[in-house]
Amino acid sequence: MDPGAARALEDVRHRIAAACARAGRDPASVALVAVSKTFSAERVLDLLACGHDLFGENRVQEALEKIPRVGPGARWHLVGHLQRNKARHAVGAFELIHSVDDLDLAREIDRRAAPLGIVQPVLVQVNLSQEATKFGAGDDAALPLLEAASALPHLEVRGLMTIPPLEEDAEASRPWFARLRDLRDRAETRLGRKLPDLSMGMSDDFEVAVEEGATIIRVGRALFGQRGQTLPA
């Protein structure tokens, strides 16, 4: 077991637990996705040996090369943008796809899942800040997309994902997380069913996200260190 990986994982888990305590939540209600993009399979195996089994990748091709090298015991989420022409490779390879941002992509995932006889769990990505550099449905388009995607037979729409604007102060992300939670609550009323998952919060702001109701946080640097560097032993 790598001592640097073990220490980083313990620190992040402690911070999650502290944020949950402040919010009156059970730490078990928050899933930690260790975002391993650009990191080697060996680094993933280090964290797996520490008892963490949930990992996230941004690019389908990198994930499909890494997953067999890591082997059994790990679970995988796709947390980055998914192009429609890559959907056939993503369906069935990931436990959850976080980044459905338009109906055409939702339909393509549904089409690819059908012959496999599976229902693919997904989240709808919402671009609340409407930044041109970010993917995601706009605030006004998110509810119609949720409604239409939920009607597809081979999709399980489990909730929402967002990436707030980059800020130095984690507190600046709080309004965006609160807005996503409010949007989820309105969507539940509209759909007449629960949307259990809110994927929000990364290394710089995951504690605030947990306080605002995140059920999935996506953490890379706090677990793996800076890209191109190794964690201290």
C-alpha cells in the first residue's frame, strides 16, 4: 500500500465526514469519485489497495485502455464530455455517465444500450453559468431534457451534474450548488419521481458541495496530487 495515497484518501474522507457533520448528513450518502484522468493504472491500483474502488475518467479512449490494466475490483464513472460518436464505446463500460447534455446524445445512448439489453444510468449535465467553455444544458433547457430523456426505455436518469465557474474561494461555488439542488427539486416535482443524485464539487470546493447536498463528488488533485507529480511518501 502506498503511504502517500493512503494519507490523501484518509484526509479527503475526513473532510467529507466533517462537511456532513456540519450539514447533518450521513457520510455514507456521499460517493467519492477519484478522478484518475492522465494518471497511470498503477496510481489507480495504489488507491484501490487503500480500499477505494470508485474512479472517474474524462475521456472514453483513455478509460478503455486503463480499465483492463486495473482489472477487477474497480468501478468506473465517465465524468467528462461524451461525444455522440463515442457513445457506443461508453455504454455498458461505465456504471454512470455524468455528462448527458442534449437529447440527441441521450437518444444515442438509449439506442446503443438497447441491443445490449441494459439500462444505462446517466446524469444530465447542466451549465448553470452558461459559460461558453463548458458543456451542459442551459437552465431553461434542463427540465425539458430531463423529461424527454426519462422517457427513453434504456436510460435511467438519476439526477444532475454541474461544474461551477472557477473561483479561488470555495464559498463562491455555493450559490451554483444551491441552484442545482433547487433545479433537481423542481424536476422531481415535474417528473413525479425522485432524482437521487447530485454530482457537484471537486478538489477545491467539494466540502461546500457536500454541505449543499452533493451525493457524488469528483476529486482528482486532492487524491492523486498535481498531474506529473507523485504524492509524498
